[in-house]
Amino acid sequence: MSPPTRPLQQLWETLNQASKNLEAADFALLQEALTHTSSGLKPHHEQLEFLGDAVLRLTASEFIASAYPQMPVGERSSLRSQLVSDRWLAELGSTIEIERWWRIGPKASGDSTAAATIRAELSEALIGALYRINGLTAVQQWLTPHWQRSAEAVLSDPHRGNCKSALQEWSQGEGVGLPTYRSEEMSQRHGDLRRFRCRVTLPPRIKAEGWGRSRREAEQQAARAALNQLTGS
Amino acid sequence: MSPPTRPLQQLWETLNQASKNLEAADFALLQEALTHTSSGLKPHHEQLEFLGDAVLRLTASEFIASAYPQMPVGERSSLRSQLVSDRWLAELGSTIEIERWWRIGPKASGDSTAAATIRAELSEALIGALYRINGLTAVQQWLTPHWQRSAEAVLSDPHRGNCKSALQEWSQGEGVGLPTYRSEEMSQRHGDLRRFRCRVTLPPRIKAEGWGRSRREAEQQAARAALNQLTGS
């Protein structure tokens, strides 16, 4: 493991204003989080990503409980799923310019879809590393401003991110029957943001498609595209 | 809210050996966790269940990292899914005899399927309450012995809980084609342990069924029943 480098020190300052003096072991954890499996280097991000996933879920739950104490559980659950989504994590990665610090393989570097997935994976690993270094509170402090922005955006969206329900409500209101979703698995790679393609049709005029890591996500994206067609028309 | 009662004090001692003196607010949290929505009383368990779900996932991840530091991430993920499952939570509820303390509705009391679901839901809420009262470490201490037993059982199971894969491997080895799964949604109630029924067939002799909260769980249970037929024959 190379010695603590200046870029990682900068990242640390970006992540956390804590006065804790970072030790070599802490830099090693950050380095581990930022080393993608595709680089062929070890130790790589996987174990910290696995931990980060659970840390993210708990700290997001705490954020919602504290920011929206009156929110019913069904809405909390729907909001949380968006505040821990791969989409959200990929955006976080963009915001902190994670690509300035990451170590990824040459194949992954040339592919923008792969880059979004890697951004999400390494951001999650970084959450795991920060938790290991400085505990839940540090993660909470780091992520809260990001969640505040995202939660406001989600809650001001009339569909609340549930585009399938919104499309169904619209179609029932119009009396044009129900939309039909057809999904296809386009890649076998777990975590691929373009693993599933979904096509939604609603005769006579709606025909749209969406992509996602899961069938469900692809359906939501297809419904979102359909709703955009409606708004545009 | 009624004053702290002796049964709750006993529960507290069962859960936690910590020397912390419980305050009225802590008893109120335990009471909230043990009050099921079906009782019609408020505050009920829902918000603590939502929190407990995330606490459970994080503490289970920590347990696995510490008990099985060499385990690859794929296996960690599969083991974790079993250590946080509704089935596991319902067993935990049985072990601590949660029905001695819970408050549930009269309809729910008469139905054994509903009872398993409620056991799981309230156990998860109890995890949320314990976390609020005494933090992550207390939850970890409480659950670790339960996880140790479950993890040993899972890891000594030759199918590692993935019965669908095991059945498929067997059928391919025998050259008898692939098993066919047919699932049906039998109830609309979210969380119902008998929401989906799945029938698996593998001519000429295998025919079995399973139930679950999700299509996936029902399929796994059907595959498990099929494997049991094979072992029995």
C-alpha cells in the first residue's frame, strides 16, 4: 500500500470536517474503497461496498425520521428507496468528483455506462470506509446536505418517483385501459445500469422504453419516459 | 401510555444485560414496538419496524464481517439475506416468546399465518427500539448468539439456502430437463407469508409446492420441498 497521498487527504477534507487525525490505516481504507475490482488491484472495494450498503440504509432512515417526523411509513419507505438508489449514489460520486481518486480498469474507463455503475459502487464503498474510520455520525454529517437536496426534489415531483402508479392513474382517468410492460434482460452483469430494458405501450399513442439494473427500475424508467411523452404532447 | 410494567422489565432483561437504568421513555419505546397496528392502538410498531429493518441489516453485516472475515462478498450477501429474513425474524420472535408482551388485534390473534408475520414485524420493531434506547452495540450483543446458531445452520446446509440452484444442478446432472415453476398470487396482503404459492414440477416424478411473501421465496420453498422429496426417496 502506498503512503497517504495528497489527493486522498483532499478527499478526506471534502468528506469530513472532523478533527480526528487520520492514521495510515484510515488512508488505507479510503484507498481500498476507491480501488475498483476492474483494476485487478487488491484489496478492492467490494467488502466496503457491502458494508456501505447497510450503513447508507440506516443513516438514510435516520435522516428521514429526523427531517420528516410526521411522514407516514409508506412514504418514508418510498423516499428511502430513492435516497439509497444506485442513481443517487452515482450522482453523489459525480458531485464529489470521485473519478479524480478512483483506480479502475482500462476497459471500464472507456465506457460511460460502466462509469456510472462504478461511481455508484465506489461511493457506497466510501460510505463503508467512512463508517469504519469515524462511525455513523460522520456518515450522517457528510450525507445530510446531499439528502436534503434530493429529498426536496423527490417530494416536489408530482409522481413522487412512482411513475408506474402515476401512468396507471392517468390511463384509468382517460379510460384507455392499462399500460403493458415488456421487459427483457439485456446483460447478465449484476449491477449493470442497462441490464434490463422495458418497453411500455398504451394504445393508441404511448410507446416508450426505459433501462435499469432491475426489471422494476426499467419499468419505472419506461413509465417516466411515457409520462414525459404525455407532458410533451 | 401506561406506566412501565413488570413484563416489559423482564423483556428488557432478556434482551439486554446493559447496566443502563431504563427510563419511562425507554419503556414507552418498547411498548410502541410491541403494539401492532392491528390492535388499533397508537403509537404502533410501524416506524420502529422501518428503522429496525436498517439496523438489522447493518448489524448483520458487521456480524458476518467479524465472524467470517475470509468469506467472499457473494457468500456474505447470501448469508446476510438469511440472517435478516422474515423467517429469521419470526423465529427470533418465537425464541423470545414475543407473544407474551405483544398487543395485537382480535382478528390477527386467531390466525397462525398472521401470527408468524406479526412475530417478524414486531421483532424488527423491537430491534429498532433497542437501537434507539441503547445504540448499535446493544443490538449487536443481543443478536449475535442468535446469528451464530443460524449462520452455522445455514453454512452446514449443502444447498446454502439456494434450493432452486441445487434442484437445477441435480436435474441437469440427471439429464431430466429443467424444473418448471408456476407461481400464483393467493393474497393481496403485503407481508403475508402465504401471499404467493408456487408449484414446481420436474417429470416424471417431482411435484411439490411452496409458499412465501414473494414469488422468489415461494419458488425457493417449492424447490426445497422438491429436494426433500428427492432425499426421502
